[in-house]
Amino acid sequence: MSRIRLNRLENQRKYKMLQRETMGTEKIVSGLSPDYLSIRGLTKSDIIEKMNKMYSCADRVEALDCGVDENGETMINVLRANWCKVTSVCAICSARLQGRRHEVYKKPISDFCKKYKYRYMITFTVKDGLDLSERLDHLRVSFRRWYLMGQRRVAGGRSGGESGKLAAALAGVELLKTDCGRWHCHIHSLVFTDEKINYRVYDQAKKDEVEKRLCRSASAAELRSCVSTWGVVDGVKVPVSKLTAEWLAVSGDSVNVDCRPLRGGWYDIQKQALEVLKYSSKLASVSSGSVPVGADLVDLVASTHGRRLFSALRGFRGLVTRKTEYDDPGKPDYTIVWDYAAGEYMPVSPGRDLDIARSETQSLVGRLVGQWRRDRRSMLDHREIPGCSGRLDHIKRLYREVIKQVYRGGVRVSFVESMRRVVLLLPEPVDPIPVQLSLFTT
């Protein structure tokens, strides 16, 4: 299980505190109307809550001593904390996510470097746009369509799409803001295969012949006769390879595909793979352009909520297993609780026993959260009705109150059965619709 050092976490907290001083939650949400409702179903109170959680991320942690480093200093690793899990805007949770991915895929990447003959880093890009949610959806749908091009069956075999050559691949979305105030979205993918990817725009034999005749490298104009295929983007003919032609077919607006063969051994490829395993957004690039950074943060939180921004394909699938601190064979008997105050972490209590059983309580809370998500989706189907944002906030508060009672009261059969009969009656909308949501469906 991936751990983060306490001293590293302390440095990240200092940066987060500086960010809060210069731009607090109030400034970030100042431009949102009270009845704000995002495409992904987040209300203004949801955005405020997520930003507050982001600023308070890891201000209370449980840590343990894990030996001495080469300088003789005690190494303290964080076991648990009040993580915000808003990875699109939180540097701490992004770092944890990157660490977990690197831990999971480090050995498979090493194995696939030896197993497969060809390795590529392929970057798929769509046109920049002002609407982050729309551009992100377009990118994800286009990549999915491209991937399926190699899976479809046609007469005589497969369709012949380049994705059919993939033996194993990792794909991660990256989001940033351009100087023109537009969102730039692309996908980095690390690909392993036994077949060459057809990414060359020019016929190599014809290109060699032209350059041999010229006795120098040919310009793009001189190589026009060597182009195998032409595509049309915004009414302009552009040379395309088989790979870029497929991307143009699925995206409809872009031929921007960068395919680079990876050289060197597994160690070099591991370093290049960090481009795929890293964070999803570059906050240093978000504040560029004319749009205030607060609006950009809202866009990131609202647009990435509930979306999958990382994919493991073919040989990489099924490698992730959920682990908790109870699965750690070398866990100590007790942990130390640390609070962040005055710019550093200070121990405040000896912690607690790690062997406390929580599985039954977590199972019940998981069922409650699942029902809340189903009820929420049902309400979002009527988002056009006035007051939908307020009703979403109302039912969220009611669910949370019941979940708090579960944690306070423990798990008792009578308590669970009584909650099955609880019915949440929502305020009547302007145009009445039948809205009656239960905590459990029987």
C-alpha cells in the first residue's frame, strides 16, 4: 500500500495554506448563482464543500514510525488522514494517486518491456474549447470509439483498426488552460505491442528516394508526393497516417496525434511512463488566460466529478486490488495522531488500536451511499424543474444525518430494519412530480 512521508506532506500543506490565503473558498464561488447546478449534478453547496475539504485535506493524520533513514532521522509514514479525494485540484491527493499507480504498474511495465517488441507513447488531442465539460466528454468518447475500432468484427476478420494491435496499454487524461483562455485536453497512452503501429505520414520508400535525389532532408512541400493518405480538417487538406486518419474519423475535428517509439530499457521507459501515471490537471497552467483562476477551479471540480480519467487496457487490466491498513502484514499495534498547526505537524494523541472491526458498519454505510447516488440520479432527470438544486441539498443533508447515526450507534439489526421504513419527503416543486425516495429499496 502506497505511503506518503510526513515531512513531504508538511511541505504540501504549507503550499495549500498559501493558496487559501490568496484565494479562499468565498472568492472561488463568488461568481456562482444560488441555484447553480453543474452538468454532473453538483450544486453550489457541493462546490463549497469540496473546496473546503480540499483546503483542510490532511490537517489531521495518523502516522507511524517505520525505521531510520540513511541520515539517521526517524522516518514517519502517514497511515490514514482526512483526505479530500478531490484529485483534480488537490496536490496532496494527486500525489497519493500517482504514488499508488506507480506502485501497482511498476512491475508490469518492467515485465511488458521484456515481453513485447514495440513500445510507444501516443498522445491523442482534440481541439481546444471554452467549455471544459464538453471538451472532456468529447475526448473520452473519441478515445473510446478509436479503441473499439480495433475490436469490431467485419467480414473476413477484425476491422483492422490500429487499436487491435494493442497488447497492453495505460491511458491518462491531462487538462490545462492555454494562454488564450481555452481548455486543452489530451490523453497520454503507454502502449505495448508485438506489431508496429502505423503512424508514419509519408511512404518511407518514396521519402528515402526523394531525399537521396536531393542529397539532403526534404521539406514538407517537397514530400507532398510521398503522402499516402490525405484528410480534411476545417476544409483544408492535410496529410495523415493510418493512425491519425482513424483519430480524425472518430473525433471529427483533429488529426493531432503524436506517436513516439520508446527507446532504451525498462528503467528509461518507467521514467517516461510517469507522463501517463501523473496528475490529471496542471494547476500552474490553469490560471493563465483572462478567466479568473477561481472559475477555473470550479470548472475542474464540476467537470471531472464522477468521471474516469485513467484507463488500464488489455494486459494491464485487473491488476488493482483494494487494500486497507488491515491488509498490511507489518502493521503496528498503535498509531500516533498528528494535527497540522502553526505550519507543522504536532503529535496530539497516541492514536488507537488498529484491530477495531469496522467491516459491518462500512458495509451498511456503503449501502446508504449507493442508495443516495441512485436517488440523486433520479432527481437529476428532472433538473429542468425550478428548485432542483435546493432539493438535492436537502436530501443530501438527510442522508448524511442517517449515516452519522450509523457511525454513532454501531450496527444493530433493529436499527437497520427501522431505517428500511424511513421515507424522505422532499419539498414540493413548482410543477408537482412524484418524488418519494427511500433509503433502502426492498
